[in-house]
Amino acid sequence: MKAPALKPEQFVTDAKGKRVGVLLDMATYDRLREAEEELADLRAYDTARPKVQAEVAAGKVVSLAHYQLKRNARRK
């Protein structure tokens, strides 16, 4: 795959010349959005992990196979 060429930054400025935004090409925008979603997933995992580990250590979880057996037994 060919590496994308670097493009000069394009800023949106207000009447005083203060930078208030930036223009991005779609490929860069898409990469940033994907990275943002991945970071959100990692943060959610890091937040949930201690609780899940505590539940596993306390024996408060069941295997998927056990859950499915109990669920199927209730349906009959």
C-alpha cells in the first residue's frame, strides 16, 4: 500500500486570525475516528476489568455451556 502524502495543515481562522478549526482530508478524518473508537473500547475494558476479575475470583460467574444448558432446560 502506498503511504499517503503529507499535506500542509489548513486552519480555519476567525476575524482576528485566531485558529478555530482545521480542515482534514477524509482519509485522515477516518483514521482519527477509528483511533478514537479504539481508545474508547480500551478505556471501557480497563474500567470493567477489575469488576469482572473480582466476580470471577468470587465465583459469581458461570460458563457459557452451563448457562446454555439451564436456558434450554427452562424452554422445554
